[in-house]
Amino acid sequence: MGKQKLRIGKFTYSNLFPLFYMLEKKCDCSMYEFVGGVPSTLNKLIRTGKIDVSPSSSIEYLRCGEKYSLLDGHSISSDGPVRSILLFTKKPIAALDGHTILTSSHSETSVALLEIILRKYYRVRCKLKSAEVTHKSGASDVDAYLLIGDDALKAMKYYSDKVRKPGFISYDLGELWRKYARLPFTYALWIYRKDLSEEKSELMIRLKEDLDYAKKLAHKNLRKIAKESPMNGILTEEEIVTYWKSISYDFGDEYKKGLELFRKYSKELGLI
């Protein structure tokens, strides 16, 4: 029998494209098996042991932390606007009390973050209803909807022509969190299962080194990587680079403080 490969979750969104691009181009990935999916899908796969390690929603780690260890120094975070988690609403956010907001089923952290912002900072209660909304859905029969990932990026581009989408306001949840919490926000963490075999634990050490290397290369080559991005042609290369620069792949002390505040509020509101 051959050696078991390390099964690694891979976001299908473009937020982590630079890191995976460099990982696969510049590192020996012969002992890695990549499994693509949106955050909510990868959460289920790692929870049920179908993958070993993954960038996963922060809320997954907070809810099931006994199953996981953190791969230190890596996250998907922002210290201000993140550009890819957007609330579109016909009314100012403070006037949404009692209204329904359609939310993406692809990200549990973003939905929890929205709930916290609404209740803790604006003192409004809304019904959050999971739905398949995209940048072209319109959602004309509701007052507000949440888009994440590439759909949010496409929406900002698609609706830059105000004639196409009159009357909607957009809010960046990363920007709102920074404004009120005065801390960065961590959307996803790299986590791995504590019950890994010894063989796979050794591969985890190698993966950490590879990710550290890929992260350094990604920071230095964003413009080059943008030419290869699936979003190229939808966004300009400059817009793609600007987006990536709004994201931090690190996980320093301030990001950890932000995560702890997110944990505190999530507990208070019964989200974890």
C-alpha cells in the first residue's frame, strides 16, 4: 500500500487563489489531494473526517474546536473593508428591524457576523433566511440580501451602473465590524483534525512550511497572479489586486483579539 495523501480543502472563491496558485506552482504537492468547495461544504467535509485540513469558517472552529487544531499564522482576515461580504439593502441598515434578509448558504461565518452587527451595533432584529442569491438575482421582493465571495465582487461590478440597480445601498461587513469593534475580523482559519494519523501529522508539518513559503511568494507576485485569476475578465487586474490587498492571510495578535470578540458575541447571541 502506498502512503496516504493529505486531503486538503480548497476554496473555490478567488480570495485564496494567490496562496493556492503559488502552493501548486512552487511546492511539491505529490502527497496532497485537493478537494474544492465553498466554505460551508468544506466545514462539513472536515467535520465528518472526509478531509484532513482546510481553510474553514471561523464559526466552525468556534463551534467544534474540540475536533481541531489551528495551523498557526494563517487565516483569511481583514482590517477594514473586505469587498467580498456585502449587504445590499433598500433601506438604511438601522431601519431593517423586523425585515427579512436573504443570506447565502455558502458561508456560516458571514451570516453570524451579520447577525452580530445587526443586534449588537444597530439594535435591530431581522429574519435571516438562507437562499441561493447571486449578483444577478435582483431579490426585488425583499428589502435586503447578503452576498459573499465572488458573487459579492461581481455584484459591485455589475451594479456600478446605478441604472441597473436603483435604490440599493451596499454595506461592507468587514468595514462595519472595524468601525464598531475597532479590531480586525477573521473570516476563516486553517484548521486540521486532531485525530490525524502519525503519517499525516508529519505531512502537516510539511504543509505548514509550504503554506508559509507560498504566502510569501503570493504577497510578492499579486499582479502576476491576477493575470491567471478566474476573475480576470470580470474584474480588471487592478481591481483583483486591490481586492487581494484588502485581505490578510496572517493571524497575528490583533486578529486573535478580533476572533475572541467574535466568540464572545456569538456566545451571547446563541450562535455557538
